[in-house]
Amino acid sequence: MLQLEFVGDPGVSFSGDCRISSGKMPEKRYRIQGKTPAKYWLPGDAVRCSLEKSSLASRLIAKITRNNVIEFQQASMPPLRWLTISSSGPWGAAKGNASAARPLWQ
């Protein structure tokens, strides 16, 4: 089981899509939204998310934890609005990015 955690400036709203991979099953897409701080427990082997924060002036940090170890952490600092984060999985190593424009899935 994976844990997806959001921290940063208190009360920062975020929303986006996550794709969860579990074994050889097709990826499942989930829409998430919330406010910092927030934690989600995901029943899969791998996850990748593309998220938008509501305020350009805020700081949002996403963390993926596997077996109580942070696998990857990505911050979206002002004025960047978008954040992507992926655990290790069928798409390769864990990675992330912060950008001003909406990222494309790769």
C-alpha cells in the first residue's frame, strides 16, 4: 500500500488526477481534491498524479511513501501552479516536476 501526503502552506486547496497501477491490471484513474494537510492511502503497487493548486502564492509539497519510507517528494513553489509526482512503477523510476503550465502525461 502506498501513502500520498500533501503538506505545505496550511489550507492550500488542490485537485487533480491520479492513476493507480496494481500488478498486471489496467491503470485506474481517480480524481482527488482536498486541502493541506491531507493523506491518502492507495491500494496499489504504483501511482502517478498530476495536480493543480488553487493559489499561485502558496506552497504545496506532495510525498509518496512506500513501506514507511519516503520514495519521492516534490514541491510546487510560488508562482508555479502544477505539480506531477510518480512512484516507481511500470513507467520507470520515481520522479516529479513543478511547472507553470498543465503537464502532459508521458
